[in-house]
Amino acid sequence: MTRPAQPDLLICAGLDPSGGAGLIADVRIASELGARPIGVVTALTVQSTLGVIGCHACDPEVVSHQLSYLLGDIEARAVKIGMIGSAAIVREIARALEQTRAPVVWDPVLASSRGGVDLAGGSLGDAALAFRPHLALVTPNARELAAMTDLPVATLAEAEAAAKELALRLDCAVLAKGGHLGGDEAVDLLIEQTGVTALRGPRVPDGENVHGTGCALSTAIAAYLALGTPLAEACSLAKQLVACKIAAPVRPGRGAPAII
């Protein structure tokens, strides 16, 4: 019996050897939701559950060749971009995106939460400009949102104002993640042309210390989009999925628990 085709989800992300985030975690999430992951590694990290101590961007020419050859063969139904590694890799990803009309979800990873290592190669501004024509959604946390807009993001109201500014600049939807804003609820704000939707959920104690939540959320949204789910529903379903995993994380090592 022929198996039903799974929609292909292109993932461009870094490699976390611990498997708690990055490409390995993205593959697990996408597969769990019924999408078929394809992708390239943008950077190699030196890390364990105890933290990140190094980051090494991959060769941009190799990334370019991989993406060009891949997208000339397989039709991606959605794209998830995570850790970018360097400005040169940004340019190659942006060039490759011209080969697809699939919706693009970008998780603008700025730095590691455990170790403070720069994971963007100082190129978030370059990425925003290069990715802008292709983006369907950007999913910054409070720190990333502040860095991308030069606006304060310490409260939900400030997050909404900054997210609206970013949506205007990038001409796409923005999901401002509220996991680090405090309060009894974890409130994410989806900014679309049609308005603002507050995605609410109970705050899980110590949930901000679970590794890989941003990767899982953005990949789940992209997987739902690949499956044909409308954006607002995809964001809501992904938030529910991640909340369940935060409440029951895995503990593979001596350091931080992981989302998957």
C-alpha cells in the first residue's frame, strides 16, 4: 500500500550536538507533526546540556550549492529558518528562497541563552533586509525583538508596540513571544495586517529554563503551514504543543532540560 505523501519542510538551522535545539530538534518536531524534514546545516556549535561554548559558521558556498540543488528537485511546502551563522550564509539562503513560493518562518536566533555565545554572526540586520521579500512570519523573543527594533521590550504593551513596528518594517506577520516577560500567563502576540491576537497559556514554573522552546515553536508553526493550516491556527496549535512539552521536558544530561 502506498503511503500518503508528507509535505516537505525545508529547515535551515544550526546543529546542536545535544539534540535539544537546532536541526536535530527541528527534525523531531516536524516528523512528529507529519511533515517531512529536508534541510541544511548553517553552523556547528560546541555545546552540551551545560551550555554553549563555541559556534562555527558553515561554508556559505556549500550551503548555497546544497540549497540550489535541493530546491531544484524537491518542492518545499514551507520553510523554517533558525540560526543563520553569518551574513554570507544569509545572502545564500535569501538567494535560494527565490526558487520557492513556500511560506517562510524565521526564528531570529540572536544568542545562546546558556553561555551568551553570538549565534547570528552579528547579522540580524542583514538577515532582516535579505529575508524580507520572502517572509510569512518572524518569531522573536523579547530580547530579539528589542535588538531588531531598538525599542524597549519589558512589558506586554511594549512588546506589542515593537512587534507592530517590526511587522511594518518587514511587511510580514510577527509572533512576539512573551515567555520572558513575566506574569501568571505566557502571552504571545500575533501581529497581522488584520489585527493583534493574544495567544494565552498558563506559565509553567521554570519553563523559561527549558532548552529549545523557540526552535520547537517556529518549526511547529512551519510544519502546520506545510500541512495547509492557516497562520493564526498554526501559531495557536504550535503554542499548545510547546506548552505541553515544556511541562514534561526531557533531561538528557547534567544541565538544562530540553523541549524534546
